Amino acid sequence: MDPLWIIFAFGFGFAIKQIDLPPLVGFLIAGFVLNIFGVEQSDTLDNIADFGVMLLLFTIGLKLKIRNLLNKQILITSSLHMMITTVIFGLIILQLSYLSISKFSGLSIQSSVLIAFALSFSSTVFAVKILEETGSMKTSHGKLAIGILVIQDIFAVLFLTLSSGKSPSLWAFSLLLLLFIPKLLNRTKLSFILNGTGHGELLILLGVLLPITGAALFELVGLKADLGALTFGVLLADNKRADELSKTMLGFKDLFLVGFFLSIGLLGSPSLEAIGIALALSLLIPLKSILFFVIFTKLKVRARTSVLGSFSLSNYSEFGLIVGAAGVSSGWITSEWLVIFAVALSFSMLFSSILNTRSQPIYARFQKYFLRFETRTRLKGDEPIIFADEEVIVFGMGRSGSEVYRVMSEKYGKKVLGIDISSEVIENHKKLGNNVIQGDATDLNFWQRINMSEKLPLVILVTPSHSTHMRVIEQLDEIHCSIRIAAISRFDDEMKELHDAGVEVVFNLYEEAGFGFANHTFNQIYNSSSSKGPQV
């Protein structure tokens, strides 16, 4: 990257973070400011941006199970929302074409529909960043939002394929053979490629090579390159090393995505008229949010999940720019609309950032109103939760949480309940006979609907997200529940924040790991009579 890009991106990103907004909003502003100073887009920045989106889709695929896309809440919502939004927005734009606004005058029905279709998408890049920053990727609303975004991306790819006038090569059907890759990885020596990379630079190189290979393969047969990166991620999603690969590529993905947000701002300097139109289009975003919420609740999704899922999707998409570019190439709209799309996208991300940052307080304040839209029947995993006589509740049943559960249960004889947001994690623990349930500890409804015994349990927070821990504490304060809390942490500033919030015991994961390791080593080497040979 050009040093000037980095300086501006860091400066604006840092400034925006100080007011509790995601740095990506600062990156967008940095792009517009650079454009005002005469900095133009370059092939280098475009390549960085494209690779960032490619890595994003690949990492999404690594966390995506195909079966999760096949439930009706995702399929019906994505298709129905896109259809209704395109019709409503199209009619509004067509009506504006009869006014004396230069950018709208003369728009045909076809052009109006194209613009509306471009505005019907929600941003995959933005939603994933927001969900990651809030630790919500594995929550019900996070999975719902990601599934809908993937379906939308597929719609975009189909449109681009049809609008280009080029049919995919007959060789595209050979890609069906990729469906056998997961089985081949599990049953043949091809798994050696994944298992033999270790945990360092080879794994990183593999994380770069796979999306590039998928993109090149799909482009070779006339399909969208980004779809290839997503597909290769999905094919590896069931592999035991998929999660590690995703975490390894996290920093690289974030770095390259800075180029993406800068490139949006560098698309052009908008005129006052273009800014006014973009602002007017931003006023349509609440319609998208309301429509998502209505469809979700009609499909028996809980009110809170519907609200938070709708907020995650309350923006315009980078795919709108791609669809708009295809419209310009076909002569359906003028190139000025690309600048309008870029400004509207920026405004929508700013609006959505504020909305998602304050989503929990908004839901808590208007909860009674939102609950009116809930159906009486519940989807699996949304049933009321009844606590019996549990003495310890462990939130987060990953590696650390599982060990806390085991020690409290086996060593100290406590009756323990484990809770995790991931259905896959819960299924694995149930196979082991553990007392676990699926639930979201950041959900105010979760705490309001539980029935605890008179003796309040000890709550141990063992999730990897500090923001999740703080939200749990806020929820307990909201229902005036004085439960004793212990939590793990990684950094000194987070530990102080937890102590200040009333957490009784804070465990520094890194420092205590070293302390525990030293004690374990001393006991094994010096205190064990059977210290011959390696000790585990």
C-alpha cells in the first residue's frame, strides 16, 4: 500500500474508534478525503480490495455449513425480501423519474428496476465485520444474517452472469466434481496437505492459495471469481482444521479489506446533487429493516433475533456497485450513478454502524413493542429455559470452558450447566453426556425467561469475547440479579473493566496459563515418583 493510504486510513480509523464506531467507517471517510485531495484509484489498490473481498468470502465459507442455508428462514427471507424491496424501491424511483431531478429524469422501467435491485443487497463485508467485532458470528442472528448474505451473493452472481451476455462454459458443469472434495480429504491422503502444513507460515500460504485457486478455476469456466473463493471455503467447512485456518487468515483479511473501503471512497468526488440523492436513498434503509423484521417474525423467529438480524442487514452493499457497473456497461444507467451508489453505501454503513453499536439498548428499551410480533410457537433452540438446582453455570463451552466444566463437576462435585451459542458445540457435548443447553447469554430474554432455584448459581464466563462478557453483566444488572461472577480475560485493561463492573474473580488467561504450567511442570518433575519418561 502507498504510505499515504496507510496514514489516512489509520488516522481516520483511529478517530472514529474513539467515538465507539467501527474503524471501517473511518476508512470510508479517508477514501473520500483522499479523493478530494486529488488521489485517484490505482490498479494496486483495486487488486488489494479484490483480494480482501476474496479472502472475506473464503473465510465466510470456512464457517458455513451447507445445511444451514437450506432452512426456510434463510431461503424464504432472502428471496422474498429481495423481490419486495426491488418492487417497492423500483416504483419509488420510477415516480421520481417524472420529477425534474436530472439524475432521475428519463429513467426507464428497466433502469429503475436495476437501481432498485442494486439497492436490495446488504453488505457482506460490513455485516461480517460488525458481527466479528461484537462476537456475534455464531449467534442465532449472526448465522441468520450470514446465510441471507450468502444467498444474496448468489443472486448477484447469477445476475452478473446473465447481464454479461456470456454463458458459462460447458466445463462449468465439471465443477460438480468439487462436491467430492470433502470426502476425498477425509478418506484419502489429500488430507495430508492440510494436516502437514503445521500452524505457521505454510498454513498462511495455504489460506492465500485456496481462495486464489477457487477464484481462478471459476473464472476459467465463465463464473464469478468471488463465488469460487466462497465455494472453496464451504468445501472445507467440515474439516477439523477449518476453524484454525479461518482464525489464521483473520488479520490478513482485515488488512486487505482496508483497501476495499478506501477504494469505495476513491470512486469519485460527488456533486451536491449526488450527495442529496444518496441521502434520500439512505432514508429508504428503515424500510429494508422493517421488512426483514416482519418476514423473520412471520417465520417464527424470535423478536430479539429478528431485530438484531435486521440491524445487521440494514445497509447497502458493495455488490450494488458491481451490479451498477454491469448496468453502466449495458447502457441502462449512466456512470454518475456509481458515485451515487458509493456515497449511499457510505451513508448506509455510517447509519448501520450507529444502529448496531446501540442494538442491545435499543432492543431493551422497545422490547415490549417488539415482542408483540412474536409467534407463540418457537423454533428449535428458542424454547424457554428452566434451570433446576445447578450450582455453577459455565458460559462458553469451548476448550477452556469444557475444562472448567470438567474440573467443577469431577473434582469439586458441583452440579454444572454448560451453555454455548453454537449448536454444533452443544451436540458434541451431549454425546459425551454433559449437562449442556444452547443459549445466548447476551440475550435479555434469555435471562428473563429462566427459572432459577432460590440459591443463585455461580456464573463463569469463558467465551473468547470481552464484549460478550460485558453484555452479560449488563443483562444481569438489567434484571437486578446479584449473581456471583467469574470471568477469563486476556488484557490488563479488560481485566480492570471487568473488576469495575463487579466481577468477583477475573482470571488472566495468559499469565495464569504460565503459572499453571510452571506448577504442573514442577509437580511432574520433582514431586512425582514416576517421573521417568514424558509427562502430559
